[in-house]
Amino acid sequence: MVKRTPKEIVHAYLDAIAARDFAGARTWLSDERFSTHSPISTFSSADAYITDIARIGPILESVERRKTFVDGNDVCVILNYVTRMDARQVSPVVHWMQVADDKIVYIETWFDARQYAAMFVIE
């Protein structure tokens, strides 16, 4: 089995998201130790997290990686999520991910959530 670096693991996860392969993205997340926090949600289950982010699948056009920084098992990725509903929208996002035992165990995300939240308003 080929040992992957934390950067390779994070990029494989992001490649799966970009391909709208959410089941594939899930394989890069820890089964036992996963947690995540963002401006709009917090999860301690990789399955629940993937179910939630899969909602963007129908509108996700691409993921544009801008910069990746690595410090040991910490990987910080600056990227743009490009979505399309009525119009094309580019949303800058920063993910800080921690990798352990060849899986992503933590994701903290920063972005301006106002437009994202407006897409999923439940009345």
C-alpha cells in the first residue's frame, strides 16, 4: 500500500468533491475521529457531514485550488467553490484540515456564509 502525504490525502478529498463524488470524498474521512466546524454547521460524524455537503452537488460547477500550505499533519487550502444556479457564483473558502492515520480527522472552514445560507432558506 502506498503511503500518502497529508497534502495528497487532502487533495484527493478535494478532487472527489470537485467531481461530485461524495461517496469517494467520504473514504478520505476518519470513521472514528472525524469532526468539522464552519460558519453554518458543526458535525462529529463523517457520514452526516457528507450528507450535508452533498446538497451542493447539483449546483457545484468546479473547485479551484488557489494555494495549499502544509505544516506536518495540518493542511490549509485556499480555494474557490464555483456554483451555478441562476448565475455563476465564485465563493472563496479556506479549509484547515488535520490528517491522522491517512484520514482527515478535522476540518475547520471559513467563508462568508450569507449567500450560502440564503440558497437553503426553509420557509
